[in-house]
Amino acid sequence: MTPQQTRIAELVALGMTNRQIAERLGCSPRTVGNTLSMIYARLGISTRAELAVRMVSRPEAAGSDTEDES
């Protein structure tokens, strides 16, 4: 995903509405909706809930780094 798509997906996972996301990112709610449509198509999903699950199940979301701490 692009950085903008990733940011929008993260904000969806936090429970924000399209309007809230648009206000946060300085774009229109329609832009957010269009971006979400592209994200859904790319990931083969169809709901905000599925997107939220995908985002919180990513390794980065859990705060786990791939670097060895030894």
C-alpha cells in the first residue's frame, strides 16, 4: 500500500469515520472513501471491520521489530 493508503487504513483501525480521517489528513471525505475502495480491492476485502482486523494483525501494529535485540 502507498503511505497515504496505509495511514488511512491505520485511522480506520482506530475507529475513525471517513469525515474524521479527512479532517485529520486535510483531504475530502470522498478522497478517503475512494482510497478505501482501492484498499479493499487490493486486499480482497469488503468492510471496514475486515480492514481493521488486517491492520491490527500486522507485525508492525504489535510493535515487534524484526531486529535481534541480543
